[in-house]
Amino acid sequence: KTSNDSSFFGHPGGLQTLFFTEMWERMSYYGMRALLVLFMTASVQKEGLEFTVATAGAIYGLYTGAVYFLGLPGGWLADRLLGGKRAVWYGGLIIFAGHVVLAIDLQNLFFVGLILVATGTGLLKPNISAMVGQQYGDNDARRDSGYALYYMGINLGSLIAYLVTGYLQEGWGWDYAFGAAAVGMALGLIQYHFTNGSLAGASVEPANPFIGEAKRKAWMAVAAVIAVCAVVIVLAHTGTIVIEPVSLAQKVAIFFTLVFFLYFGYIYFKGNLNEDEKRRMWALLLVCIASACFWSGFEQAGSSLNLFAQNYTDRALSSGWFGMDSIPTVWFQLSNALFIIVLSPFFAALWINLSKRMIDPSYTIKTAIGIVFMATGFLVMFLASQYAAQGLKVAPMWLVTTYFLHTVGELCLSPVALSAVSKLSPKRFAGQMMGVFVLTYSIGNIIAGLLSGNFDPENVETLPALYMQIALFSIGIAIVIGLLSLRSRHWEKSGLSEKA
Ligand code: GLN
């Protein structure tokens, strides 16, 4: 089914299944994520948890970090025990259960719900991303544009999410808003159940399965880990273990980075890789480093850039549009999803066109270009914040321009990196390598949080320097990666035949 099928916008039918499953999963993820900090900081009168901003921020960082960190065991389970297709199904069920728990008793079961959602996402996210690539043959030129389409599904999901949960939260209350996420995931599961027959064979069985006794032992180990985690959760829930979110978040950032290098090294040295696979792993290392750097800048959207929207952007609406007198702060978040949806088809066509013309930019150079766009966005913020430093409120166009540049960067880097991981990883490690890659999201998210910690709304004159530093540092990294791409474009081709 992989090579000639072109039933979904010129792509294999399996892509349609994955597109809509991930769209609904992301709808539930972003819908809930958008509410988290608001709910945690809302007063008890408003039925919130009344946490401080620092605590809520740390929990938020730990949660988003954990979601992507769990992609590592999730990828391993798919490669060795479950196969991608089953991993996505069970992952979706666990996410659904988490949202239902949240909708039922938000006050008391808040952390239990979050843990379930994070666990399920760890099982679903890397594996569904790896399966997209498995719908294509090794040298199918449609792979990159397939990932671009898939990426559009992700953002269609987040767009629906912001609109729906934003509306429900204002008019109906927390339970309904969190409940909407459960409905979204349910739609994704139903859709997946009925259409997963179209998925290509590679995604069904584990790529590198345990057999016999080894399999039994592996399942026992999994059960033991789940049991230990359950005990820790119960102890934390009853207050026997006290967790201090802020300092924990800092330690976890370092821990995730260490795990990334250890796991990568483990696959490289202990994975019985041949010389070609090893060369491709070097190219992947560059792509992963670029990804972590990119998200460390980009993911400030929810924090430092959001605060900029709130405090230093002129959001007043003179004509009282739809009865509102100012643009809601969170609406600036929508611009990323909208730009992705508008620009994705253009990028999908661009990659196909370039490869037809034999100017096939390497994965690595595309990721370096992505970082340059991200940095340029921060240069725009450098200019905008100089007005803010003089006590002025700036026009919304400044932030929108930054988000536009960040989105162009995201499209050069993010779907491209997914495609690179699916193509260059040793096949036996497809799920795990996607897990390792998804770990760069969690590193990026946590670093973005730590960088945003330097944003001090009271000392606005320090802002231009902060944004300038981020821009310069990122450009430096992009230059290094760009230079290394001269070598890595050869590594990327190692052992993969040229003919399509
Ligand atoms: N928007 C992308 C996704 O949801 C990437 C998220 C991220 O933080 N890297 O898949």
C-alpha cells in the first residue's frame, strides 16, 4: 500500500487516518493546555485552584515537559512490544480517560487527570508521527510534503481548540471547557477505529519485537514501573511526599537533556548500527539540536510573548467589534495556527518543486534556516520593546509580524525534522528515535520557561537586551549548524539509494 496509493490529496490513504486522529488529539491537548494556567491561578471563588503564578508556571512547564518526555518509553513500547498501530489506540484511550477524569472532578482529581493525559500522549504522539513516514517508501518524494500536510492537521486541531474551549470557558465554566477536550479525543478514537485499516503494513507489528521469555520479562518490567509510579502518585496525593514545583522544574530540565544524550548514545553505540546508519545518526543529532534550540525561542509564545501582548500591546478596539472593547490577549496565540494552515500548502508544494528541480536542500540546512526566521522574529521584538521601554504601547502588527516569522521558521524546521527522523532513523528504532526527537520538544519547552523567567514586567527597559540576546545566540547556533550541514548532507544520504 505504500508506493502508489494517492487517495488523500495525492498522498496514501493512511495519511488521512493519521491526519484526523492527530487533529483531534491536538484539539484535546491544546484545548486543555490553554486552560491550565488560567485554571490553576483563578481564585477559589471562580472555582480555580488559586496557585501563585510561579507555581502554576512551574507545573505547566513540568506538565508540557512530561508529556513529551514520556514519548521515549512510548516509542520503546511500540518498537518492542505493541507496534505503532496499537500504541496509538491505547494512547488515545488513556488520554480520553484523563480528560474524562478532569471533567468529572477537576478540583480533586486534577493531577491524576494530568498524569493520565501525559502518559497517553507519550504513547500516542511519537508513534503517530513515525507512522506518517511509514506510509511512504524510502525514496518517495512525497514524504516531506506528507509531513507538511500532517502538520496542518495538528494546527487545525489547535485552532478548533482555542475557539471552542475559549468560548466554553467564558460562558459555561471550567467543567464544560475541560469536557470539550474529552469529546475531541473521543471523536479522534472513533475515527481511528473505523479507518485504521488503511494504514500501511509497517505500522502494525513491532519493528524489533521481544520474543518468548524476553517478552514476558519485558511486560513484567513495564508492570513494575507502572506500579512504582502509582505508589508515588498516591503518596504525593495524600501529602506523604511533598513536591516543590519550581525547583523541581529546574532539575528536570537538566535531567531531560542528560537523558537525551544518554539515549541517543545508547542507540548509537549499542544498537548494532552499520556505518551508514551511524552517519545518518550524526545528521539526526544536528536536527535534534536545532529542534531543541528552535523551541526554546518559539515556545515563549505562551509566556513572555503572551505577557508582552497583555502589557505592552495596544489591544483597544475603537469600534467595539462584536461588542468587545479590546482584543483578548490569547487571540494572539491563534495567529500561529492560522499562519500554519495558510502557509502549509505552500511549503508542501515548495519542497516537492525544489526536489523536482534537483535543488534538494538538506534537512539540516532547512532546520538552520528555521532558526534564522525564529531569531528574526526576536529582532522584531527587540525593536518593538524599545517603544515599550519608552512607556508606549505598540501596535498589534509587531507581535503578529513576529508570529508570522516564527511560523515560517516552524514550517522550515518542524515538519521537516519529523520527516528527517522518519527517514534517517535505523528502522528497528523508528518509534524510539521519534521518542528521542520528541524529547527535544520537552527540552525546548522547559528552557523557554526558564528564559521567560527573565521577563520582568516591572523592568521593561531590560526587555530589548533580553530579546537581542536570544536573537544573537540563535543566529550563532544557526550559523554553526548551517556550516555543519555542508558535511551532513552527505551523511543524510548514506545507505539510501538515490533512485526514487
Ligand atoms: N505544534 C507542534 C505539535 O503540537 C509542536 C509542539 C512543540 O512544542 N514542539 O506537534
